[in-house]
Amino acid sequence: MVKTKKGNGSFRLNAKIMFLTYPCQSGLTKEVILQELKKKIFDIHSVVMSKERGESGDGYDHFHVLLETKTKKNYKDPRCFDILGVHGKYESTRNKKRAMKYICKEGNVLCEGIELGSALLSTFKKPFDRFMFRCRYLGENPSELISRSRNSSSYVQDDFEIYNDYLISPKKYKQYILESVKVSSSPPKRLWIHKLKMDELMIWAKTIVSNDHISKSLYIHGAPGVGKTNMARLMFDDKMFIVKHVDKLKEADVESSVAIGFDDVNLNTDKYTREDCINIVDPEIGSQINVKNSMISLEPYVPKVFISNFLPERVYKGYDEAVERRLKVICLESAEGLVQAIYKREKDVPLESKSDYVEMHESTFKYLVDWVQGKRGL
């Protein structure tokens, strides 16, 4: 647990950096907490928060909030940060970076006023710890990270230190890469999805089958680790070819894949024009994509699924209405009134929210897979 300053019995909170803990009840979400804190404090510098699950299934789920203000505050009311009648534990903290690490250990973090990735990265002293953080939290591919560090023509200190440590102690890196490959090689057979998100997916899929053509590509975004890629793979019965870079389409088994997944592919670079982006996302006319001096053709009946940690405005060059109307955007950051939209195991779904989730399994979208295979003669 992060170290906080203890009081002497009577409540007093005199600090700029505060550590707040709320029980998960009365409809509290990260978004609601942030909104209510803004009503109480008008000079917030930064906020970082996440939901922590209770230990051993004891049901005591709770929110941790690291709150920093621009000016020092002095509170004597023990209910000063109560939200919607919910009372929490409110303390100052000695170590901001340690508090951030503690809050972020569960993932699914909401932050404002701070670039969390770079702030957290600096808290890890050992190169291997930074390597794991970049892979787990920032969503970098471990094999590609080592390869890029080895072949980079420019000096990036963190990459240099990681690769130097890899040369000294390769075993732990290779073991981590091997375990990552095992994890990513087969998606879960079942996921529990919030009904509102399942409805959005069903509307997209059923519209394709009923209209007999694909009018929109699917764009799934949300924080790292929420289950975006696993959900997409499960939708297409793991018959989706996933690329991390457009150039990898040259290696894609397009002829036998039911769908093409673009996982964290950034099209907002000098390499691509607005017209390139429209061509790549357009689902109705097929795509002729220039890949390493050759053309790759994607048929009109190949669903395209874009998976990203970011909103589409940050991913597509010249993002405008022309790109937007070609995308069905689904946010997995949170479900309405909830913190988590996807659970890997049924037992992890909070008991009080059980009725809000439905099971997705290999055959849930079989009608869409069958439609694609029928259209393409697979």
C-alpha cells in the first residue's frame, strides 16, 4: 500500500497532493468521481484514478484517486470529499510517483492533467521493469521493442538501456516474450460483455447481414488491457488476421482470413495522406493498398476492424466526416454507469451488476462469419 500521512485522531488534511479512497457503491464510477471533484475544487492540477478489486473475492471493490491541486488546501471536515453521500478515506501522500504506481497496478486508469505513460515510466529504475511496463501498460509488442532497440539508427536512451540489459541478461526477456506469444496465440473462449456494448456490436453485425454489404468498418478503442483485441478475435472465431503495421499486409493471409484487424496501426504520419486513410478504412469498394512498392487488394466483403488505445481523431491523417462516416466506433473505456465493459471470467463480474452482462462465445457472431465466408467462397 502507498504510504500516507497519519492523523492524530481529529481530522485535518493540509496538502496539495491527496490520496482518496472510495468504496464502490451507490453508482460511483471514475467518471462520476472526476465530475464531482471538479465541482468541489476549481484549481485541480491533475487526477489519476482506478478501481481496485477486493482481495480473495471479498467483494470490497474500491476506487483510489490521486488528486493534486495547484494551491495547498486545508480541510478540517472529515466529509470534505464525500461524493453522492458516499464517504471515503482522505489522506495526504508523501510520494506522488509511488502513489501513481500503486493506483495503476490494476490498469483501466482514468487520468486528467498528466501524461501518465511518461510520468510512470520514469518511476522504474531497472531497464527490465521499464520494458515490462511499456509492454503491459503502453501496449508495445515485446519482440518489436527489442528489435527496434537493436536496429534503431537514432539514440533513444530508454531503448538503448533496455537493449544493453537484454544483451547482459537475455533469458528473462526471452521468457517474457515467449509468455506474451502464448497469451496472444489463443483468445479466451468466452468473455462477459456489458449489454450496451454487445448491443452496439450486434447492430453493426446484423446491419451487414441484413443489407448484404459492409457499410462501416469497426473501430474499437479503450485503455490498454481492457480486452479490445481478445473481443475482436472472439467475434470472428479467431479467423481474423491481425497486423501491427500496414506493411505487414504483405504477409497477411487475406485469401483465407474472415476479417483483417489493424491493431494500434497509426495512420497519422507523413507516410499517409487523407486519401490513403479513406482508402484503407472504406469497407464498401474494397481497397488497393500500396505496401512496399506493391499493391495489396482487400475485397469489399472483408470486414476491417481497427483496434486502438486512442480516439480515431489521433489515428487517421486528416480525420474528418469522410473518415468518420466509414467507421462504427465502439468505446470500451467504460460501459454506461460502470467502470469495466469486459470481463474475462464470469466470477469476476460484480454480483450487483451480473444482470448487466451477457456472455460472448465462439458462436455468438457465427451468422456474420458464415455471411463473410459465403460471400467470399471460403
